[in-house]
Amino acid sequence: MPNIYVVNETGTTEEMERVRCKDETRELQDILRHNSGLLAGDQIDPEEPCRWMLIKREMPVPDPSTGSNRWSIDFLFVYQKAMPTFDECKRFS
């Protein structure tokens, strides 16, 4: 897996420390819930970056054949142009 670098206050880059994820809910979903700006809003529209609003966590998704809730999506966000965005967190070990 390639390394990830961040630009620090002085304008130079430094390699981020690799951290192993053990608890998907605590370590990924909670971070995203409190930091929706991590979603790539400026990559979607550089002129007017998306500002995300969380609508629902663990949104049920019905099975098309039965209509009963079979799955769930981690996050349903919407941004200022009323476009729904579904986000699913996955970990890699």
C-alpha cells in the first residue's frame, strides 16, 4: 500500500503514521460522523465545494423482492444542491 503524506504548517510534507483499524464503528464511522468535511466535496465541484449534512446513520435498505429491511448503509448525507450521497465505510486488514 502506498504511503500517504500531509503538508504541515511550514509547507513541507511528512509521511503519516500507519494505524491499524480494529473497530470499524469507533475508528471509521465515528470519525466521519464528526468530520463530514473528510468527504471529497472540492473534488466534485471545485468552484462550490459540497457542504455535507448527515441525514441518517445505518439507513435501512429494503430487499427488492420482499420489501423487508435486509441491509443498511452506514451514512446518508446530502449536500447543498440536495443531492443524496450514500457512504459505506470499509476497513482493510
